[in-house]
Amino acid sequence: PVLSRGLNDKVEEVKRTCCLIVDNMCKVVEDPAAVVPIMPRLEPLVRAACEKMANPEARNMADRALNTLQKAAQGVETREVTPEDALNLIKAALGDKASGDEAFEVTAKHIASLAAMATNMRSFDSAAWKSSVGFV
């Protein structure tokens, strides 16, 4: 919200500073998928700043921020894992050990939901998984 407000500001120095922040934030992002949620909101504002600013140095900063923002989002795979997909993978990994009784089905569905949620959150820390799904 702060960057959106700053990029909509009339003062070019504020827009330039916001573009500098966007540029620097995109440079420190390790996972391109982290940039995807903000792209629809920031990209049009940074693009408008590129087109509307009169100060050449500020316009150059906006161009640089736009390029960095687009580069940071390149190569993103935004596929979501459903609990059903995770359950199928769990059953395939267990093979014939996956019994068809009700207790197994309830437990497997719960674990599949946790696995799908953690995967979609891009949480791949093994300690976090063990603490969340450690009873299995």
C-alpha cells in the first residue's frame, strides 16, 4: 500500500524513491514466485511512472525498476498443488503399504492437506515439515 500510494503521488521525487525501493526489493528476492503476487499491482504503476515523469534521471530509475521487476518474475511456475494431488502422490509413494481402512484414509487426507498447503506456501524446510506432520 505504501509503494502504491507513493507511485500515485504527484511529486516526482516520491515516485523516484518508490521506484528505487521496488528495484532494490526485487534484487534481494530469491524466489521469483514471491514477486508474482505484487506484479499486477506494481507493474502498471511503475510503467506509468516511466511514461509520465519529466525528470530524465527519475524516468531512468523507473525504467530500471520496471526491468528489474519483470526480470525478477521471469521463469515463475505458479502451479498450485491440491490436497487431492498430494494424496495421490502419498498413496503412490506408499504403494502397497497404503491400506484402505478408514483410519488410514482420514490420516492420509489430513497429511495431504498439510503437504499441499506447505507446498503452495513454498515452505520446504524439513524441520517445519517434521514439526507439522511429525506424528506419521
